Amino acid sequence: MVAEAIGLKYDRIEQIRKPIISKVARETPHVKVQPGMVAGCEHIGIAYNGDKVVIKLVHPQQIHPHLEGIETGDYINIFGLPEVHMSNKPEIPGGIATMSLAVNVIPLIVNTTPGLKRMVDLPIPSALMGPSAYERRKQSPERSFPKASFAILCSII
């Protein structure tokens, strides 16, 4: 879906999942992890065009990475002309990011045509902040939603 959205061609995808083994004791209200135990998972997705890597997504998930001195963040690196390197530290917590996207995509779902949709099939989500944003939406007659229709959002990575 990322490749389609930005116009990159690929011919194969590789997924790698490997455990993150803790070197220190870690504890949450739900689990205790001792050194040598699995503290999380690193999930990597790589899209290739021939032998060339065109997209690489790295998603490490672990409990309390700071206990091993790991500085977390969200990073985007685009190698092209010009190169773009962006970071957000610390990362946006997964639950908050998922909830934000789910809420901000509601107007897009309401205003789309019926059927199975992917994120790439919809406009880019944006936040509606404050009462005036909602009032502007109510005043737009082209944003009506036919009553017996529905859409299903499908996110596939």
C-alpha cells in the first residue's frame, strides 16, 4: 500500500520477525521479564524491485526499552532528491496513534462510496479541531452520506 501510494514498483516483499532478548530485568503490571527472556519483537518489512530495496519498514515493539538505554522514536528517511529525514522523539505511543487515526478517518468513511476500502483509497486523514471545524462540515451539502450504504476500511501492511 505504501508503494502504491507513492508510485514505487516492487516485485517481492520479505517479512522478518525476530525476538528482542532483554539484557536487564523489566516489569509492567502485567508481565515480568528477566535477562535472557523475550522483551518484545522486531518486525521488519522490506519491498524489493529486483535486488534493490525500495521500502523498508522497521517496527520494534518491546516493554521499557529505556531500561537498556534505547532511545525510541518514529523515523522517516526518504532517499531521493532531495533526501528527507524526519524524526519524532519519543515515538507516539501505539494506542494513542491508533485511536487518533481511527477517529480522524471517520469523516472520510462517512463520505466515501460503499464497498471495501483501503487507506490508500481514501484522502489523507486530518484532525477536526474544535467546534468550528464540525460546523463547517455540517454546512457542506456535498458531504452527505446515503442512508443504506456502508464502507469497510481495510488496512493491510
